[in-house]
Amino acid sequence: MALEKYLKEKETFIFELDDVIYPEKDYLLQVYYLFAQFMEYGEQLSAVDVLKFMQDTYLEEGAVDLFAKTAGKFNIPDKYQVNFDMLLMSVRLPLKLLVYNEVLRFLQEIVVERKQIFLLVQGSPVMQLNKIKQIEWNGLEKYLTVYFTEELNEEPDRLEFILEKHQIDKETVVLIGKSEFSKTAASNVKICYLPVEELLIS
């Protein structure tokens, strides 16, 4: 289905956040940059070396246990885990996070058509809200309704809860996502699912 057809046939557009609205690496790599600078100040380590290790490890292995791997490589004391975690949760980024160009255009078209936009956000609400606040929305933020999956844990089906709360007809909804969670959630409640890759290559 062409994007124009989605705009014509659907009334509600639900987006995931990470790697759907913007590239998550743009957030994480800035956190790693700031942590490396902190290690240069606090432990007299080379910020360049620490950052390169963190970047390379993240790009090859992902973000899981990155502090532990970095601490092992550079003999960083465990006490800095707290600082690393605080940066991840509440960092003030040097640079704004930019929405994918294709996604930004799609969001703008949805707003012009006066249709609903929801964000269905996985992960820590504190960290994810911090990301949302530092995205350059180009004025679109006032059109977003945000739900954090962790805050809906008591709901048997979080997506179903949102649809019922807003009295949304399933036939008029599309979920734009990338994760297995979003794909499964859309399938479970029988709504249309659009892999974000189809937007990014449009």
C-alpha cells in the first residue's frame, strides 16, 4: 500500500520511538561521548580512546553491558556505573536528535490531514521522555499523544487499551514500527502494521 493510500484510508497512526522516529544511536553515541569526557576528567583516561572503544563495541555488539565492557578494558572503578546510568537516563545532549527525513515528511502530512498521531514507547519512561524532549520535532510535538508501555503493564493488551480509551476503530489504524514487540502487538489486536523500513525507502 502506497503511503498516500495509508493517509487516505487510515485515521490513526501509532509510531514506535527508537529507530522509527529517529536513529537511537544518535542518542547513545552522544552519551558515550560525554561519559568518555567525564572519564578523562575523573580518571585521567584518554577520552578519544574510551570513546572509540565504546563506539566500536556498540556498533559491533550493541548497548548491552557496555559500561562493564568499557570498565574492564580501561580498569574504570565500579562507582562510575552510577554516573553512566544517570547520563543514559537524564543527559542533556550537545546536539538535538533529528527525526528521519522520510518519517518527518510523513508526520507532517498526517498533521495536515488532521489525523491522530500516537507514540507507543518501550523502555524506561524516564529515559524515553528525556529522548522525546530532545528530539527536534519541528513543531509537531503538540500533535503527539504518548503512551509508555511500562506504565500500561497492568493492562492485558496495552495496544487494545489505547484503542478502547480513544474509541478508535481498528480498521482505521496503522502501527509503524520496527521491533518484534510492535509487530506482535499489531497482530494480536488485528490492526495494520507498517515496517518503518517501507517509509525510509519511500
